[in-house]
Amino acid sequence: MKPWDAATREGRVSGVVVAHVIAELFATATAIPGVRIAPKSAAQAIEALLQAFEVVPGSANLYRAAAARCASVGAISGAVYDTLHIIAAESAGARAIVTLDPADFERFRVATSPPIVVPPADVGLLD
């Protein structure tokens, strides 16, 4: 992820996240055993993220579309959060979805979804 993160922070590519990622990042960063970080550090990471990435608001329509997409494939529970990221990327016109967990996202893609890219794939592939 580092080359992609660096490319976004340097302005070589533009990054987009859905507003919900703020809560997901804080919850995950402060809870996972073995990698858990302090709440203050999590808040600082969120601030750094928000300075480098465009934030797509989490509108009711975005959440409804995510729930509908989950329902269409029979997905349950927290899968709606992955779907939310796909829907937000589509609505923002993203050219790729960069993730370390492609299986979590692949089942929610439709024909018009951006491709899923797994680091260390070269950032230059978007050129």
C-alpha cells in the first residue's frame, strides 16, 4: 500500500474514500490484537488520511445502494461496508479500487465498477 499512499499524498494520483472509512479506521486500528494502536494515534492517522484523500459523503442513497447490492448477492453483516466502498468508488468515478483484500470486494463489482488492484501493483498502471 505504501507506493499508492505515497502517490496520493504527492498528488500523482487522487485518492477517494467514503466518509464511513473514518469510523472503520478508528474502530479497526484501536481494536485488533497485536496491531492495536492508541486512540490518539488512530485520530492522527485519520487526520493524515483526510488531508490526502477526497472524502465522498456517506449519503442515504449510497448506503441504500450498498444494501441493495449486498442483497443482490446474498451477502450479510459487515459485507455491507465493503460494498459501501465499491459504491462510493463508482460514484466518484474512481479508476481503480486499491485493497489488500480483493476477495472482500470482488463479489460486489458490476460491469461498470473500477478494477480491483492489489499492491504491490505499480501505481503507473493508471497512466
